[in-house]
Amino acid sequence: MKVLYTILMVAFAISFTQAQIEEGVRSMSQGSHNSLSIDIPEADSKTAKKVWMKYIKSTTKKGKTKSEKKTNMIFTDDAELRTIGGANTVDIYLNLTDVGSNVNATVWFDLGGAYLNSEMHGDKYNEGEKFLMRFAIEVAIEMTKQELKAEEKKGKELAKELASLQKKKEGYHKDIEDAENKIREAKSNIEQNVKEQEATNDAIKDQDSVIQAVKDRLKELEN
């Protein structure tokens, strides 16, 4: 399973080479500050949020994460993320916005006194890009898992439909067999009926002869 996960990570990393992380000052709950942003294709904010809650928990320590309904932000307070914050804790803000069939993920790293930016923080900023890119890949993996699950469900439904059709086919063959048996029985009944009709015709002729003989006797007696 770990090998498969690694393969998926590499594959999605390659597919995301065209994805661009954009740096810029954007408005958020604490004002307008420098941020990192990426569009994640074929994804939605609901799924991305679930992935983020697991991702932030697995990549940081001690921080407390909560969703702010009023600001539509996900806030992680005092997180230990040494690749970006070093010995200091970091406040992390995330905003997820659905854009057509994609989701835009914008993240702010409050280092305490300054928000992460490429001009001031160099290597830490590069780590911030990696952090966001890995999240985007995790979202893509989750979306693909959901797609796989949906396709597998369709496959099971098709297999069920095939089994139903096969069962119907068996029923049709049984109907044909029953019909053929009835046809053979009917043909046999027809042959027997023809014989019985011939015998009855012969009996009628004999009976007509008997009736005529009685009539002849009656006529002789009357004369």
C-alpha cells in the first residue's frame, strides 16, 4: 500500500508540474497579507477541507485547528512547522473557494511579525510552496480515490445487471424448452386426434348402416 501511495504521489507530482503557485497580497480575516495560492483541478472545497484537516494534523505539531464560519477560513493556531517557522510557532490560515470544476486554495503563514513571503524568507518560502503543493497532491489523490470508488460502484452495478440479464436468458431458454415440449405434445395430440377422428368416422358409417338396416326392417313390417 505504501508503494502504491508513493507511485501516486510521483504521478500526481508530474501532473501538477503545470500548476502554478501564485504569491500575492490577499485579503483575509486578519487584513491583507502575503499569501500562496494554487488552483487544484477537478476538486471541490468540501473534499479539500476534509483533506486539509488530516493534512495539517499530520504535518504540524501542537497547533489547534478550527473552522471559522464567519470568515470562511480554517485557522491553525501556534503550529510547530520547523521547515517554515524554525524554532517559533506559526499561525496558518487557509481559504478554499470553488471555481468552476476546480478549487482555489490560498494559505497564509503568520510567522509572528511578518507573513511568509519570497522576498524576506527565501528558503522558508520554498518550503511553503512545497507544503501547499503537497496538499494539492493530497487533494488530487483523494478526488481520484472518490472517482475510483464511483467507477467501481458503476462496475458492480453493471455486473449486477449482467447477472440479471444472464438469469433472464436462462428463463427465456426454459420458456423455449417448455414451448417446444408443448409443441411436441400438441403434435402428438393432433396425430392421436386424427386417428380418433378416423375411428369415429368409421363408427359413424357402421352406425349409419345399422340405422338403415333398422329402417328397412321397420318399413317391411309396416307394409
